[in-house]
Amino acid sequence: MASTLDPIAPPRTCPACSSDRLGSAPIARFRGCVDCGHVWAPPTEVDNTMFEAEDYVEWRTASGAQQRRQARIAADRLRWVAGSLPASGRSLELGCSTGEVVQALAERSWEAYGVDLSAAAVAAGAARHPRARLAVGTGPTDAGFPADGYDLLCAFHVVEHLPDLDAFAGLARSALVPRGLLYLRLPNWDSWSRRALGSHWPDLVPEHLHHFSPSSMTRWLDANGFEVVRLATRGDAREWVGGLRRRLTRTDTSAGACRPLGPRAHVALGVSQRVGRPWFRLEERYDRGSELLVAARLR
Ligand SMILES: [Zn+2]
């Protein structure tokens, strides 16, 4: 993949909290905010062709075990916000891939929509999940879906890819009903895995332009009219295993990592996840897990 990190217009204020007290970040190409701790790369023309490639999707549909795994992840993701959701409503997932979360909501009588850049993912998802309304696009209107009236807007591992955070916040505000729920999951810059693995942290890839921590996420949401109702981190073996692998293979941060894992890697991850459980619980207790989860209501 071509590197796309040439700066085009470096911002003079923090994209998360608008502070003008900027500094450098521990990784050379990033800037950091002294006030909220947000870390970001200069805005770029982003190359999203990797998400449009067929092999990005193939692994999700390769086997029954893989499909069951995706369904399990979707159920876990919804369980985390179940207490904050109405019994039914209208939902939209941005970056829905093969649509397991959309399908899970549709099965609960939600009017559930999902958009993704990958035509292959949308086609595979539509074939397997007949109740999910899936289409290619970056937002509801370019997919031909209703522009607004959503009770839930989900974006999992999407926000860190976006060059323009303000545009995303604006879309979320206009798509959601008042008191509607925005639900995001993304890498946690304040994680112990990031601190320990340094430049080998697998989330340091050219396509990740924004790195949020619990504090910068809260500031960004607050500045954009959202009130955080739940925030947590999740300890995960993936970053540790991926980081150690990068270290052993001396892979640097210019290599893309949003790549599918093979079946053997999934088995290794499953074992690491079980063995490392006490450690991951400790990470979660101190908000230092590798994944940041947040649910916020539009004021
Ligand atoms: Zn800031």
C-alpha cells in the first residue's frame, strides 16, 4: 500500500479539544495535545483501497467457525450497550463490514442499516444476513438510506481512520435523534500494550490517523454535544501477540496491519486470550486495555 502521510494542511489546534497547546508525540510523525492527550497524524489523502479488496472480506466468510465467531463478537458488542438501548428503533452502523451487528439488531426488531466501503463485504453480508439492510457507502445518504432519525449509531474501529473528525461528529449529530446513542470502539492510546510495545504496537499503522485515550475521547464527545454514558477499555491478546510478532519480524510502523488473520493465528489468539485473562482484567480495571469502548448520548 502506498504511504499517504505527506502533510497537506497541519492543524493549528487539537482536532479533539481545539486546544492550541500542541506538542510532539512519542512517535515521530504524530502530534499530541498537551491538554487532552489526543495524538494524531497530519491529515492526508487516505488510501482505503485495502478495505475494498476482496481478500479483506474472504476470511470472515471462509468457514462456519469464522462466521460463528463474527456472530459471537457482534452479540458481545451489543451486550455492552444493551442497558442503554430501547427495545427497538432505527440503527446505523458505519463500517459494518459483513453486517453481523446489523443482522443481530434486525433480529431484535430494529430497523437496522449498515454501510461499508467494501462492496465485497456488503455482498457477502447481504447474502448471509437477509434482514440486515446493507449498502456500499461512507454515510447513510450515499447508500440511499434515511439521513436521520437513528436511535443508535455504531462505528467500530472506524474513527481512527478518519481524516476529518469534525465531519464525522457532524454526521453523527444530524443522523441521531435527540438522546440517540453513539457507540464507538477503537484502539486505546493509553493502553499498557501501547506503552510497552512502543513503535511495535500493531495499531501504529499509516491508516490510523487518530489515537484517542479515555480522556481525549471524553473531551471530544463533550465538545461535540455528546454526554458519555459508559466508557471502558477491553484487554485483548491481539495487540500483545501482534506487537511481539512485529518485534520479532522487525516490522515497522509503515506496514499496514488492518489485515485478516489466518486460522492458526486465531487459535493462538484464543489461547493467549484465555491464558492472559487475569492480566487483561487488570488492564480493564485501570482503563489500560487495548480497546477503548464508549457510548454517548446526543444532548
Ligand atoms: Zn486536545
